[in-house]
Amino acid sequence: MSEIVLVAGVRLGAWAWDEVVVELRAAGHGVHPLTLSGVAERRGEPAGQQTHVRDIVEEVERLDLRDVVLVGHSYAGIPVGQAAERIGERLSRVVFVDASVPADGRSFLWGWDSAGVEASIAENGGFWPTPSADHFAGQGLTDEQIARIVSGSTPHPGATLTEPAVLAGSVGDLPATYVKCLLDDPEPSEDVVELLKGDRWELVELDTGHWPMFSRPRELAAILHGAASGA
């Protein structure tokens, strides 16, 4: 079985994966949910995007993990994609869960109309503040699940969103699964569409919203198990 490292998107820590972790461990995998610097229980730690890349690489090396499946949700696809390149032969596969994917020299906000986000970061001491419950409407979440996300979220270090990715090659060269959550947007972004044309990437669709670790944890765990098992 594989060693699966789980990294959630903006404002979320390792806790976001709790239900997925139970399923994957029951299937026999080693499972390692990771909180990135500056959020959740690591709130207050300074962080830029390369800090988050190092968080992931150092966790893999600290635990001496092999046959590693790196899983990045949303923003976390950016540091996970870079870390996947850097852990070399330890890597088995990357799974991007409704995620952004890195390209050398581009930030998480590349391609956005990002003035509002950048202004919000500037107005909040360098952090992207947490959203209200309304932000999660229409994403297949119950009121209880939304309340859990809102209560557990912490402001996100803004530099991680604005700093550029650093890659030696293309993430298209990595063995990868892209999980598209259909309620968020039924089609992958243009850059992901291009990557899926390569022979190392596969697409899996999930009929839920952008936070499937809450809305469909069993189904997401089954997809991750399949990706890890080569099914």
C-alpha cells in the first residue's frame, strides 16, 4: 500500500481530512494529513509559497516515506506539484483535488482578476481573511458541514498566493490524477485540459462541490485509493 500525504487548500489544516483519513487507513494505506505553515495549529508562523513546498518535502523526508502519493486540494495543488518534482523517486503519483496546478513563474493568482484578493490581503495584515458561510453555498455541503469549515478556518498567508512557483520542468511530466468536482465548475481550467492531453494524466469526475473531503469523504477516499493502487 502507499503512503498518502494529504494537503488541504487555503485556510484549512490537517483536520479537514479527518473523515478521509479513516477510510484510507481502513484500506491499509499509510496516511499523513499535513498542516502547512501559517494556518490552523501553525497559525502565526511566517510563510511564503516556497515555505509550503518545503513543508511537504520535509515531511516526506522526515518520515522517510516511499511510494508516496501527494494529494493537493485547491490552492495546495500549487505547492504539492512543486514538491512532487523535488521528492524524486519517492513519488508514486500526484492527485490534484479540484486544484490549481503550478507552472514555473506563475502564482496561484495568475489568470485571476485578482485585484480584490490582493487588496483584501493588504487590508488584513498580509493575510487572506476567512469567508462567511455564504461562500460555501451551492457546493453540496450541509449546514453542519459549512459550519465546521467556517469555524475551523484561519486567515491564510497572502504571500503564498502571490509568489511564483518554481519548477525545473512541467507538471505534465508527473504521473497525475485530476479530480474535477462538478458542482464547482463542470469543466477543468484550460491549463488542466492541456495537461490531460498527455499520457501521464487522468481525469476523474466527482459529482459534488469544491470541498469533497467534507461533502463526499468516502467517495473521495475511494478515488484516492484507486489512484494509489493504480486502479
